[in-house]
Amino acid sequence: MKTIKDPVHGYVEVPSELVPLLDSGPVQRLRHVRQLGFSYLVYPGAHHTRFEHSLGTMHLAGVMARNLSLHDQERLLVTAAGLLHDIGHGPFSHAIEPLVIEFIGENHQDLGTQICRGEVGAILEKMGIDRQEIESLIQGIHPLSGIIHGELDVDRMDYLLRDAHYTGAPYGTVDAHRLIRNTSIVDGRLVLEESGINAAESLLIARTLMRPAVYFHHVSRIAEMMFQAAVMHHVGISGKGTLESFLRMDDSACMQALLNSDDPVARDLSQRIYQRRLYKRALYVGRDQVNASRMTQFSTSVKRREIASTIAGEAGLEPAQVLLDIPPFPGDMSLHVQVQNRHSVIGLAALSPLLNTLNETRRGQWRLGVYTLPEHRERVGALAAEVLHVKPETTQGRLFG
């Protein structure tokens, strides 16, 4: 057994059987992939990595497995899945994933299952672990996948605690061990006991508050849009092959490739990110000012690029000097969480009036952004409002936007 000191969970024990996985190339690569992408441009301490998070998820998965009294082989399977669940992430984590989904048609879970068929797969075979079971756990279709891949999973528990620790944002407090102690298996599915409702609500509150403060902070979004534009200029609009090669890189290799790109736009955008000379918000509006459902239909990079180019053209700017950001519209939380009371298993929403409020809050946090060079903000903002048919801001929007 190997023991590792972790700043979030204290001492984390890696079972001897999992040490070869821990030392494998795909897992060690995660030491060089930031957990929060470009959030370090907002929070200087946010340099923690996917490797740390994977260790934390593995640790909590083991705690959950023991609480559920899983037998030894199931416990090994679940902890291995916790360690491997993020090996499919590309450089800067979620910053590159929208391009991967759009142009390659896969997400990081899909890529993770592919990686499990190489070096990692050979190690799993020696361990006596069925690779297909690991893949189904990562994909969220295994009977035990709720431990890793659910609304109240150990993955979320760890990243909320870890992201709050490294950013200093005081919103990610989660009582992970109370949640785990109050989770059980009923009729083959994970359920939350009544005594864990307050802890579950605390996690959902943390997720809600961390969205605008960390995960969708406007500076992070600006850097992500600049990064995605730089990548697309570097690989070309249909450069699937080059984009696939990017996915095997870590953050440093990816940034160096962009800084030394043959494409001048890719070089300029990546240099601006590297030196933190970022674009600024020309327009930043909520769902009450635009047709949000219509806007999310334009969220592909190609469509966003077309609209941004139109705005840039009317402003007399180069196409890449205007970027349009249309984030995914947030879905409701806790659709699949069940609560076991003394009489039946029912949905959490039936017992927690707070849930509807939190889901409405998340919808109100959504923002469409148009970003440009600081000196062009006013002109670009006015033109973008015309092109996108932006409605005047309401009093409520001015107070709470």
C-alpha cells in the first residue's frame, strides 16, 4: 500500500493492487493537466491538477464502497474507476472538450474508455479487473456507477471541496462523509437516507454558488473562448486529425504548440492568454434579455464564429477580434437522486422545496457573452446587441445580474 498526503482529505491510501495504475503513463499525465483550466487567471492558487482530483475521487470511492459493504472485488473495481475516471481529459480540461465533442463526436468519458484499452487495459487485466466493467462505470451505465457518476457522486464531492480549497472561494463546503454514511443500496440502486437530506442540500447549494464564482467566472470564460479560437485557427476549421493529437498533450505542450503556431491568429490569442492580456466583455446578458433557447442552438464553434464575424465586420474589425460565448443552458439538478424514508423511496424534490429555488437560480446565472479588445468594447457591444436582438435590461437584471 502507498500513502500520499493530500491537502483536502489528509492521508490517502492507495491499495497495493492500484499502484501500477497510479504509476501508468495516462494517469501520471494528469499531473500536468489543470483541474480548472484557466481559472488560475482569476484565482492564482488554482493550479491543482486532474491527478490530485483523481486521487481524491479514488479515496472517496473507497470510503463509499466500504460504507456500502461491497465485497473486495467490487471495492477494487470502484476505487480503480475513481482513479481512472478522468484519464480522457485533454489539455486545460473542460476548455477543449466542446471542440472535441463537436468535431470528433466524443467526450472525455468516451476517450477515457479508449485509453483503458491500451497500457491501462493491460494493467487491469493483470489485476483481474474486467476492463469493460471499468468502462461502463466511467460511462455511467454500470449498476455501481452512481458512486462515480451521479448527482451526489464522489467525483462532485471531491472537486467541490478541492476547487474551494485552491481558489479560496468559500462556497464549496460539502460534508462528504455524512453524505457517504447516509447512502445505501436499495433494489440495486443508490439512495439517500432521510438523515442525509441536509448534507445533500448543502452540496447542491455549493454547486449552485460555485458556478458563477468559479466554473463560469467571466474571466475564465473569456480565456476559454480565446483558447478555443486559437486551437481552431491552429488546426483549421476541419482539422480533426490535428485536434486528436492535441488530446494526447498536457497543458504545457498544448500552449507551446499554440505559441509557436504557423497561424498568426493562434499565436496572438495564445500570447494574450499567456501574458493575461485578455479580451473584455462588450456584452454580457442573461436569459431575460435574449431568447436563451434559441441562442443555445447557435452554440457550436462554427455558428458562433459566423455570428461573431458578422459583428466584427460591422465594427470594422478582424473576425478573430470578436468572440461569442453561448454556454450550455444549465439543466435541473438532482433528477435522479432518490431519498429513502420510512415508507418508500421517493424523489428528493418532493422533500426539499429548496431544490426548485436552486434550479431557478442556476437558470438565472446563465450569461451570453461577447468579448473583444478593450478599446472596442463600446462599439462592439452596441452592434452585438443589434445583431443578437438583445432586449433592454430589466430592473431585476440590474440588481442581481
